[in-house]
Amino acid sequence: MAAGTLYTYPENWRAFKAQIAAQYSGAALKVASSAPAFTFGQTNRTPAFLNNFPQGKVPAYQGDDGFCLFESNAIAHYLGNDVLRGATPQASAQVLQWVSFADSEIVPPASTWVFPTLGIMQFNKQATEQAKEDVKKVLGVLNQHLNTRTFLVGERVSLADITVACSMLWLYKQVLEPSFRQPYPNVTRWFVTCVNQPQFKTVLGEVKLCEKMAQFDAKKFAEMQPKKDAPPKKEKVPKEAAKPQEKKEKKKEEKKPEPEEMDDCDAALAAEPKTKDPFAELPKSTFIMDDFKRKYSNEDTLTVAVPHFWENFDPEGYSIWYAEYKYPQELTEVFKSCNLISGMFQRLDKLRKNAFASVLLFGTSNNSCISGIWIFRGQNLAFTLCPDWQIDYESYDWRKLDANSEECKTMVKEYFSWEGEFKHVGKAVNQGKIFK
Ligand SMILES: N[C@@H](CCC(=O)N[C@@H](CS)C(=O)NCC(=O)O)C(=O)O
């Protein structure tokens, strides 16, 4: 019998699928959805979590035996039992059919319609109207199928019912008012039967069906928009990332940004307590980080970006640091070490206006080291200013450089251009390749 922990944020309908499956099978499932065990937006970005769940997404399951699984449907499958999974080849294939149907036919229009009513997505009339039509089609298919059946597959609740019902949870709670659902009585009968099963009820509580179709909540939408200092959007590549990524970012920046839409996950992140700008207290500096980054991204490093840096660098307002990874013996495959660096940059995305770094991996697999040059706003390491930034920095030794020293000039030149002797880097690894 499976036993383990499900990481999620509270009230996640995707996690509900696994939780309900566990209720049926008797799997001993602990749910970690709040501090200190799990804080969405923080714990799922730590190296330890990403090591087990590379996407950093929830729900995510870790068995007491160490077995790790992501993707909610796979977790529900694992935590279920043979009856839930479909006992015959035909039944299990039908279960898979409905699970896929839920993901590809129900979730997209349901999200388009429901999210604006929860204030977590901008309203678009045309998209909403199309979503309503798509939901009608889905309801039609289900209504027909359930005309002669109590459950979707066989005579008992299966993962098909659990998955489809959880995918429809928000539809039934928010928008499927009586007149809209009236043509599809079999679906509502089936839904109500499902959510009233004790195993569902334990997880979902009382599910109250929608009485009046919820409309776009503009006020809530405005409130839910990520503030400037809210946690970063997930897929953005930080400006501090290695040079080729800077170029891609630059191209994106030149276009006027589209208004960003949130999904339920962004909404959960935006709801996290906001921190005030930790750099706000510092006096103005003459060094414009953005100008430098533009030069660095678009022009030749040695002839333009480095001279620009030294002509404009303000040693009062900024400091230069050398950082070296403390545990080179733990660096095995090159790709893992590269992920370590890019993961750190991602976690520091919020620092992008106040920091710049060029971090290099030297050597080959099982014989490598990581070091870099960091430019920070202010005279101290910025990591302690915000809990989000503290994940990686303790794995590095940090040394503040004297901006006037030859050592500093050489390091800036070498790390910025990814070329040079890198005399301070141990010979054994320095003879290997440099990975940026
Ligand atoms: N297909 C996945 C979707 C998981 C997913 O998108 N999770 C979101 C929350 S709704 C998440 O954890 N996002 C965190 C992030 O992208 O950083 C599943 O069903 O498990």
C-alpha cells in the first residue's frame, strides 16, 4: 500500500484527484500544503524539491520509500487501486480515455470561462463565448454517455469519475447555473452522486452547485495582478543569465509587453504576502544597470561592454563580488552543474534590476568547478534582503573585490567575456572546457 506525502497548495483541484484516489485505496497520504512543510512558490523552487520534481510544479508526490512522481493524473493512478484504474484491459483503457478527455476537452474551456470569474484571468468576451460553447459540447457528450450509466466506466467509481468530476468542480461551483445545466440532467445527477460519495466528501467537503452564473470580477482581477515586487512569473529567463539568453530577452523587451494573464497557479503566487523593495532605501546611483545590460547583450563585450562598465561603474552605489561554489567535488555531469547555475538565476529573477552576474562552469564531468563575478546594488550581498534569495548563496564562498584592483579588472574582463587565463581557477579543471 502506497504511503507518502502530496505537496500542493490548499484547495488545488488537481491534488484532489490524488487525495480522493487515496481515500478509495486506503493509501496513507499526508498532504503538505502549508508552512513549515511546504510553501507554494518557495519550497517548490528549492534545489532539493527540483531535484525530485524538475518542473517545480504541484501536485507532486514523494513516497515514504523515496519514490517520486509528478503530474496529478499519474499520482492519482499510483495512489488508486485496481478498481479505480479499471480492472480489465478495456476498462483501464476507458479510464484513460476519460482522463485524457478531461485534460484536453474540459480543462481548457473550463479555465477560460471560470478563471475570469475568480479574478485570476482577464475577461475576453469572444474567448468566453467560445468556451461556453465548448463546455456545452462536453456536457452533451457526457450527458449522452451517462444516459444509461451511473458512472463513466463500469458500475463503480473509477479514476474516470474522479478526474472528470474534479475537472468540472469549478464549473459546477461558479458558472453552471440551473438554466445552463438544465439540458444535461444526467451529468448533474452523476456529478452530484460523485461528490456525495464519502471518499469525495472527505476531501472536497460539501459542494454547493452554482445558483447564479458568476461574471468577470474586474475588482478582484485588479487586486490579484502581481505587484512589481510580487514573485516572478515562472518561465521568464533572468537578465543575469548567460549571454545568449540575454540576447533573446532583449528582443522580447523591445516589444511592448502584452498584458500578462494569470493562471490559477500565478494567482496563488500573487496571493503570497508581498515584501517591500529591499533596495528602496539606497541613495540614487549614477550607474544604470539597464544601460550596461543593453550594451552587454547587444555589443561586443571586450571593446564596448567592458569599457562602458568601467566608465560608468559607481563604487559607492554598487559592489563587485567573486563567488566560488563550495562543493566542486559534488559536481558530476556537466548538464546538472549547468542546471544548478541556471536554477540559481531563476530563483533570483527578482534581483534582475539590481544585480548582474556572469557565472562559469569550468572543466569536464566529475572534474569541474563553478565561479563567477557578481555586481550588486549596494555594498553588501543582497541575498539576505529577501528570504526567496537565500536558497543557493550559502553554497558559495563570496569575496568582495576592490574595484580599483588589477585582480578585479582582470576578473571582470575574463568573466564578462568568458575568455582569458582564469589563473585563480585550479589547473586541473581550467584545462577543460568552459561552459557558460
Ligand atoms: N499537468 C500538471 C499541471 C501542474 C501545474 O501546472 N501546477 C501548477 C499549479 S496549478 C504549478 O505548480 N506551477 C508552479 C510553477 O509553474 O512554478 C498536473 O496535472 O499535475
